[in-house]
Amino acid sequence: MSGVLMVRCDLHDRTMVLKSCVGREGTVQTTTVPNDRGSRRMLIERLKSEASAGGAEKMVFAYEASG
């Protein structure tokens, strides 16, 4: 799975807390961003850059289940 950027998202009303890494051996990065349209757009671009820098060909994004 070294060619995969894995992202875990804990979604809240006002924020998103994300943990991401490339592959199983990658360094886990924790990021908190506002939960609004502009921040989500910037987050998508940042994740694309992170995937590219880590050599990831795919991205897997999972979020916490909600009610």
C-alpha cells in the first residue's frame, strides 16, 4: 500500500480533524481545518500535493460514521 495516501477524517460541525499518511510506513500527519467550502477546496489541493510528494497513485478517504 505504499502507493496510497490514506486519510481519516473526524467530521464536526465547525472543524474537520484529519490524519493522513502515504502507505503503512509513512509518517502520520494530523491536521485540523475549518469545515467550510473554501477550506475543503484548499484541503483537496493539499491532499493532492501530499499524495504526489509521497508517490501515491491513489487516495483512500474515510470519515467517521455519523447519525
